[in-house]
Amino acid sequence: MTRNENLPTLDDVLNEFVAGHERPTAEALEAWVRRYPQFRNELIDFAAAWAEQILLPAAPELTTDEEERIVDRAMSHALNVSFSRDEQAQSHQTNGKAIKSLTAEAKKAGLSAPEFAKACGLDLVLITKLNNRQIRPSTIPPRLISHVARLLGRTIEAVMEYLGRAPQPLAGRSFLALEKPKGAEQENFADAVRASSLGEAEKARWLGEADEREER
């Protein structure tokens, strides 16, 4: 039996779900589950994780020292997680194959889209924008690219090559066109961070990384 290449994948559906809605409303979720019943459970889990990110209470105002300590602990934990994956990454890297999707690669590494976003220190909307190449690669912090490569068990060059391709159109195929097609425009990483649901401390860290990138 041959696979119908015109059928949407779970990656396609989740990307379009985020791109088509500012937040995961019950009405939107119901419409998508009706349209793609084969992905019912995945859509529900994804929407729940997205809603949780949006509805989490804002963190209290922190002093500069407190923010630095939190960031240091977070980065230390992230590096430890990445280091623990290094040996596995060395055993299954597919350097000869181009990356087709960041979230698909994450799934191969045992990470769902919400888990991948959390491991990267991003939210689901930011991960979707990276996955669709809606962020100008020249504005993405090198440390984030390196961290993504570690999590996926791929080389930094492979991730950079993927991010450097043309933006992926968001409603270019009829089976995904729930709303009018959107242009494949790109934005700066800093602007995407400001528009995200990340907490203020996380935004400050990534904006600082973006500023360092611009100064180089």
C-alpha cells in the first residue's frame, strides 16, 4: 500500500492550529478535532499544554540578582539534560539526511511538542515559528541553535541549514486552509519573544541573548 502524500501529518496539523489561532479556545479545538479525528488525542493534549502556558500566573517581580540566579539554575539544568543526551545523540545522528521538521525530529528523540518547547526554554508558539522558519535565522541566538541540536541529536550545521531555508507557507494546501492563507513572512527573534507567553524573566534572558547576537 502506498502512502497518500497529500494527507496532512500531525506536524502539519499542529503547526496550522497554532498559526490559525491566538489561543486554544474550546470552539477552535472542537472544530479541529472534527476535521482531523485521527489526531483527536494529540490535539487535546497539545491544546491543554498551550492553554496551561497562557494561563499560568505571572511570576512576581524579581530583583536582578534573583533573576540571574534563576537563569543560572535553569541553564545548568538544561545543560545537564543536554549532556545526558550526548551519548545517545552520537549513536543515532543522521548527518547525511536533511532535517524535515524540528518537531518531527523531537518526536524521534522522545519529546512531544510541549516537552520540546519546555526543554528549549520556549513556548509552543515560538517553537512553531521556529519549525515553520518564520524567524530570521540571523537573529536566533547561537546558544539556542546549539541547544536545539543537542536535544535533537543532530549537528549544529544541520539545524542551521533547516532554519536557513525559505519560510514554510502556513495555509498553502487546501486540506489545511481553515482561514485565508497567510504570507510566509519572517520576524526577528526578539519580536517573537516579546509576543510570546513566556514569563518576564525568561523573556529578559532571551532578549539579552538576542541583543548579544546583534552586537556581534
